[in-house]
Amino acid sequence: MSIYDSANLVDSIQNNAFVPISQNTFTNANIYKLCDLEIQSFIVPMIMQQRADYYVSYVDYTLVTEQTTPNPYGYPIPPNAVGAKIDFVTIIDTSGTERKVPKIPAEDVPYNNTSFALYNQVYFFFRGNKVYLTGNTNNTTGSVRLYYFYRPNQIVDVSAVAQVTGITNTHTVAVNQVPSTMISGTLCDIIVGIPHFDIEANATPIATVGTNSITFTNTLPSTLAVGDYISLAGQTAVPQIPYELQVVLALRVARTML
């Protein structure tokens, strides 16, 4: 048991709430749900107020070019974006140069398409839960990058995740266990096992599994280390909050249980 994982968190909560050893009211699954509620309703808003960029991540899309009308292809806001909120948008050209795309109100788009294209300007706007580009993107190739605030994964038991015990090659890792939910094609998140519990790989598919090994379709991140966790996409065995706030989380959940 790691000092950072869900098993240690549950133990701390039960001790603070004076939960009897033999009881049926609060299962570990119930406690994890209470933790998720506290994280979403209290911890995340507090973190974003104090350090808004703590949960910033990004997703890349292939740039779809267009000339003077709003791009018919909308770039979806990731489903794990807090409040469907985007921080900012950039375009990365084929040389790797990244430039920020200014935002305009959607209602201004119909009146400025011609001038945007004429002066080689590119802007973005929101329509529903997608990001659209407008202006002259015909001379631009590369990708569109959306920076967003990601929602912490749901906490699960350590028995539902695999922990890396060795790195075999760029696609395969040795693990302490392979949960039955992890099979070929399963999408998994790879999460750093020490603070700050960042997501190293998001929704990466499994190619094959062995008795104590997992091979992924995509190349593993170069930062992968022994002790990192592999979980189903959207789940985690380590609360994705600053370690110092795990005590706050434990006390708030314990108070709810009393």
C-alpha cells in the first residue's frame, strides 16, 4: 500500500470517522463516491481559485483548412474538461511553431469573415461544445491544440488498477496484476504514482495482456516509471489533488460519514 493510494485514503477516512471494523453501511465503493463528490464540489474549485493552471492539459486535432466561412468541422471540447471550459487555443504548424489563436464572439463571425481572410487572420469561437476556426486557414497546415482544465479521474480501489513494476520496451510494461477489466482494446489512463499524479497517457488502447504484463498499441510515454498506475480511462487509484489536500479530503469525507 502506497501512502498516496486509495487504500491509504480509505484507512485514514475510517479512522477519522471511527468506523467500526465490522459494518455494512460504508463500503469502500461508497467512500470513493463520497471522495469524488468532495473533490468536484470543494477541492477542484478551491485549487482553480488558488492556482488555475493546476489542471491544465491539452488535446491536439488535425487542422481542417477552410477559407472565408466558419469551418464546418468543429473541434470537440474534451469530455473530461471541467465545465466544458477551454483555457486557450493554438495552431501548431508542421515545423512545430505554436501560435496562439485569438478568440472572438460567435455573433461577430458573419460580419468579419471577408476581412479575416483578406488579412490572413485566424480566430476561434465557440458554438455549443465545439471550437470553430474562422478566417484564412488555407495557408496553414498542422494541428489545432485546445488547452483545457481536466476533471480529476474517479477514485477506485487499488485492486482495479495495475501498477508498473518494470518497463520491458516502448510498448510493454510488467505489472503487479492485470485486472479482469483490462483486455485487448480497453482504453486506459497511465497516471504518475507520485505527486502530482499527472496523467501521462490518456485513453491509450491495450493491444494484448499477459499474466503480469500489458502491451499497448501506442508508444509509451518516455516519462513512464516504475510505480506508475495503469487504470481504466477516467479512473485512478491515487487522488489527483495535491498531497497536502488529501488530509483535507479525508477529514471532509469523515465528517460527512459521522
